Amino acid sequence: MTEGGFTVFLVDDDADVLKALARLLRASGYDSREFATPQDFLREHDASLPGCAVFDVVMPDLDGLELQQALTASGVERPVIFLTGRGDIPTSVRAMKAGAVDFLTKPVNADAFLAAIDHAREQESREREARAEVVSFTARLATLTPRERQVLGHVIAGRLNKQIAYDLGTVEKTIKVHRSRMMEKMGVRSLAELVRMAERAGIQAQHY
Amino acid sequence: MRTSAGRFQRALDRFISDIGKPVAVAAAYFVGAEIAFFIGTLSDRIFAPFWPPNIVLFCALVLVPPRRWWLYILAAFPAHVIAELGIGMDIWQLLVAFATNVLVAVVNAAAMQRFVGEPPWFCDVRKTWLYVLITALASPAVVGLAGAFVPILGGGLLEDFGVHWTQWFASNSLASLALGPLVLILLADTSLPSVPALRTIEAVVIGAALVVVCTVAFEVSAGTFESGFLPALLYSPLPLILWSAVRFGSRGASGAILIVSAVLIWRALNGPSLFIAGDPETNVFALQVFLISLAIPVILLGAAVEQARRAERTTRDSEEQISFAATSANIGLWQHNLITGDFWATDHCRSMFGLPANAALNWEAIGNAVHADDRDMLKDAMRTAIYGSMPAECEFRVVLAGGETRWMAARAHAAHDDEHGPVQLSGLVADITERKTAEHQIEMQRRELAHLTRVSVVGELSGAIAHELNQPLTAILANAQASQRILAKDAPNLADVASALDDIEQASSRAGEVISRVRRLLRKSESRFELVDVNELFRSTLKLLHSELIARRISVSLDLAENLPMAIGDPVELQQVLLNLVMNASDAMSSIATRKRLLSLTTRTTEEGFVEGVISDQGRGLAPDQQGRLFQPFYTTKEHGLGLGLSICSTIINSHGGDLRIINNESGGARAVFVLPAHKAMAAAQ
């Protein structure tokens, strides 16, 4: 079952654990890829596949937290779940701060494990969605005329048409036309939606 | 007042001791002369055939230092004068007689002091021989040359010088033999043991019998000239003399000779003529010669008896002393004659085996007392002692009648002779129960401490151990839950479930191994020495420390020798040593860069055939002041260390007959090197 194409990347130096977790994931309808060392994972995993990562914390050479850093450093954003045999608080705090979805203690119950996976999956799909939104927003942004782009900047800054017209040295009526064409091109129905999208895409409001 | 009285008392005492003794000697001199006159003088009324005064003076002189001799000589002079005047001797003759008397006494005393030495003189055949040579032969022979002039001065003929010399010689010689030894023994030899009452009676009986036998022999012999029985009669006192000498040693011999001499001479001078030659001079001379030749062997016999008796007493004393010392030291002594089978043991030795003092002693009785498990060992040790060239030792237990068990150490060696080989086995047994108990207690404490440190190591490693246990548990749980999910499906893949169950089984046994490794470490049981594969020990230690080393970012290089001989030891304690050494090495590397943290473990067989293990780190190594103190208890360089780890490691390795050292590596870091004796059969097979 490749529901929406979601893959769980398992990294654990313990072959028995790796095999068992993979079996559990398969039985629960997930795709999984197993890696016996962090190096194998960094070298071989397909960053383009949607999915999440499950890292053992205690591994030789590179531990789970370092692996997470290495992954982020390579520009891959992927939700990470940590598994550890020694659930010490400092490590879990560090992991959560670094953006871990969850920090689970071995032996891990299937329900908790799968819940974390699902959580990661949601997060992943949310992020993916958001990323897709931003992509389409940016693409639409490119279709705007320079004047419409200017108007957008003023609109998301919360300026009234009258003020925008004044700022740009034109009449309110012209701004109204630009504005409605811009809103149409951007595919948004409300100002609030535009602001949210602009914020997500990192577009700066025009402040005076 | 008291002081002056005391001083007077002391002065009086000194006077008595200074003057009293010479006066006593003078009195004895006079009495001796009177006795001689009573026994009888020869026809010239001058020569006594038996002349005690010279011996009295000699005995006095020989017992005091030469510088005081003048005092005694001076004291004797008046006694001499009074005695001789009593028989009407003229003054010149008297003076010459005194001079020769003094001369023989002085020569005797000087020679005795010079050649024979300190008393006792008659407990030793050599000294007695010297006494006889000096006082009975040499000295009277020489001084007699002057003494022979005494009768000549009294009107004797110069032609009779030979006769006079002979008389003078015989009279002094006989006195030296008959009287001298007894007087000197009584005065000087205080080392003789006192005689019990019964023996005193025996001595008196022998003395009385001698007087009677001598007298009767003399009286009877007078009528038996022609019958030819005379020699037999003369020898009739001999059995009594021998009896006396054998029973009473020197004292008996001299006493008997004195009695025989006195009685025979008295009877010779005053009784019927004994010898065929009619005149008394010749008779007496013959008697003197007879007595001298009788006295010399008898006195020597007495001395020989005395010497043998003393040697026996010395041996018995030293045996008693050794036995006493051995008993005091709780040691039993024993001897086993391998030819006759005779067995001897001190009473204490018997009691150590719980055997009564009168019980028959043999190997069977001893074997029965020995703990059944130790009998063969003891037998082997005794066999080694008999047939080997070295003394054999062995420690064994004795079970006493009350059920009490005592530890004994035996040591035995065999005496060999060329003809028979081993002839006698002798040895000692010491009760070493207290030492064994103390050793046992020390061993128990050591084990207790070792156990406690093992527990603390396990405590330190609890995180790592939990991780080691969590891995298989994680696999088990995941596999089980995966199986549930597979089975819940409409068309479950049973092959997948079977494979999951296989994995569960495998992971369970893996968890079991972890638990049993930990349990072994925590277990507190009797030390059991067995064959230990040191390579395997390294591997299992690494398994125990697997996640700890990962957590500490330490990489491991393992280089184990092939064909490593087995060592003999307690695997748990040896594992503890390895754990400790690896943990120490890991601690030593905690402050260096992670990529440099390399732990190398190697094993090999040394040239001497020992099994060697090396645990080497790349840390900072040992500071010079640390080196000597590493194995001291409670010495630690760690913040939270107890300082017992290495000291216990060292004790454990030493108790295995091995050695543990920690030295700096040339290339940095330190290495712990331990060697253990290899199992011989295995080593030989290599």
C-alpha cells in the first residue's frame, strides 16, 4: 500500500531492530527503506520521495542527532522521529528543539510508533501542501505586471485604495482596477487569504 | 652499727674463704698422713705404700689459680712438719720430703691445668687418659728422681736409689689413681646428677661387699700359696669393681679402687704375707703394681661409662627439647623406618591425628584420620618423598573424632643409603588451621570486595545494559505487533508471520544472553576455576560494553591470536578484570577528540607460554607519580572513582598466578597488560 507515496526511512545499527520495525511498518501499510548505518542513509536515500525518517539515537560514528543535523545541512527537510534505548532527558530535549516530530523510547509500542509516523506524515503532507501553495503563489506572482506587483505590496501592508493611489500618484479608480486584476491573477478571494499566502512565500509588505 | 657489723661480717667471710680453705687443706693433709701411717708404712717407717697428702695438696692446687698456690703450700707445711715429727723424722729429711711432696703436687696441678683444662675430668675418656698419664705415670716418675733421696738422707744406701725411686713412684702413682679421681669428682664435678636413695644403698652395699671380699680373699689366700688358687682369689673383687664402675660411672670406679687399695694394703702390711717373696717391701710393691694395673683400666672404664651415659643424656635432653619445642609450636614429629616398618611419632603428633598415645601407629590409622578427599594427595606426597630427591610437602585435612576438621601441613623427606635406597622417612606435621581460616577469610573478603565492585560496575553500566536489553525487546515487540497486524488482515501472509516468529525467538535468546551475562557478573558464588578462553572473554566483554562504547564514541580494534591456549581461572572474575580495564581505557580517552578514541584489544601467547591480553588506549597516559600508586586501594584519578578497580584487578590476576601491569605506550596513551598461566596440556598441544 503506497498511500500517497509515503516512505519511512529507518536507520538503526541493530539489524534485528531494523528488520522488525520494517516488518511492522509493512504490516501497517507503510513503505520502508532500511539503512544499517547513518552513512548508508546519507549516501543512498532518495530525498525526493515523500516520507519521514526514524533514527536510532545511539549509533557508532554518527549518532541520531548528528544525522539529523547532517540531513538538514544537506538541504533536505524531512520529519524525523528518534528512537532510543536510553531515554535521557537532555538528549530528548535537544532532539525536540532540533525539530524532531517525536522522541520514542525502545521498546516502542506499535500504536505509539505508528501514531508518530502518522503525525510525521500529516506534518509532511502539510508542509508539502504549504510548499506547493508557495510554489503556485510564486508562479502566479510572476504573471503580475510591475504595477500590479506594486499594488500587491501595498495591499498586504493594509493600505486603502485611496492611500495607494496617492502613494503611486494615480487615481483611486485605476488602483481599483489593478487591484481586482491582481486578486484575480493570484487566485485569491479575500485579502486575508492573500496576506497569508504572501507571508508564507516570504513577500515583504510595502511599508511607508 | 649495723653497717659496721655487716662490714665485719663481710671481712670475716673473706678471711674464712681466704684462710679457711688453706687451713682445711692443711688439716686434710695432716689427716691423710695419719691415715697413711695408720694403714702402715714400710719397714723404714718413712714410705707409706699409699700416701694421700700429696694428692690432697694436688687436688687443692689444681682447683685454684696458680697465683694462690703459695697460700696452700704454706698452710700444708706445718701439717707436714707435725705429722712427720710425729714419726720422728729428722729436720733435713723432713724438708726434702716436703719439697718433693710439693713438687709432685705442683707438677701435677700445672700439667693438669695446662693440658687437660677445666673440670669435669672424669666424664671423658680422653681427659681421663691424660689424667692417668700425668699424675699416675709421668709426674711421679720424674719427681720420684728427687723423692728417692728422702730415705737416703735418712740413712739409706745410694745403691738402693732404684728401689727408693720405685717405691716413691708406686706410692704416688697409686694415690693418684685410688684417691685423686674420687676427691676431684666430689670437689669439682658438680655436674653429676644427684643419686636417689635406693642407689645410695646400692653403693653402700657394694662398698661393704668389697671390704668383706677383699679381707676374706686376703685371709683365705694366705693358706693357699701352694694350691695355686691365689690369682683367682685376687681377682675375686673384680666383679664388684666392674659392677660399681658400670652402675656409678667414674665415681663408682674410683670409689671401688680406693676401697680395694686401702683394704689390700692395710692387710698386706698388717696381715699374713700374700706373696711368695717373704719381705713386706716386695710384697707391697707387688701389690702396688697389681693395684695400679687394675686401677688404670677400671678408671678408664668408669670414664667411658660416664661419657656414654652423658652422651645418652644429652641426646635424650635434646630430643626432649626438640619434642617440647615442636609441641609448643604445635608441630608433630614422626619417623617411619621403611625397612622394619617401625613407626614413631611424638605424643603431640598422635593427638593431632586424634590417635591415643598407645595406639598402634601405621599408615592405615593415619589414613583413616585424614579427610577422604585428601587421602590420595597425602599418599602421593609421601610417595614423592620416598622416591623423589626433594622433601615433599602437602596440606590436608584431618577429621577428628568429634567431627572437627583441622588443616595440617606435612613435610617429609627420606633418608637413603647406598645399599637399600630409601630407608627412613621422617617429617613433621603442623596444624595450620588458623592460617587456613585466616586465608579463607581474606579470600572471602577479597571475593566480597570483588563482588561489590562488580555490582558497582554493573550499576555504572546500567544504561548500556538497558540498551543492550532494549534492542532485542524492541525487535520482539515490533515483530509480535507486526504479526498481530498481519493476522488481522483478510488474507494474512502466514509465511511472514512464521518469519516474524523466528526473529522473535532469536531476539529472545539474545535478550536472555544479555541477562545471563549480567547475572553472571552479579552472582556471588564459590570461585570455580575452569578452562577459560581468553579470546572469548574479550568478545563477550565487548558485547556487554557494546552500546557503552558506542555512546562514548570509542572505536575498537580487536586482534585476537589464533590458537591461543586456554587459561585456568574463574571466568567471572577474569571478565570483571577485562570490564574494568576496558572501562578505564575508555575513561582515559573521554577528554580527547572523538576520532582519536581508539581502543585496541589484543591477545597472544608469550615466549614463556603465558596467555597475554593487552588493552591499549590513546588517552593521555600515566603521569610519573601515578605509576607506582595505581594498584594501591583507594587511589583514584577519577572524580567519582572509588579507587578499588585496579587494586582488585591486580588481586584477581595475582590470585590466578598471573601478573598485571600498566605502562605508557610509546605512541601515546597507556596499555594494561595481563598474563595468565596457560593450561599445560593445551599449551603443550600448541
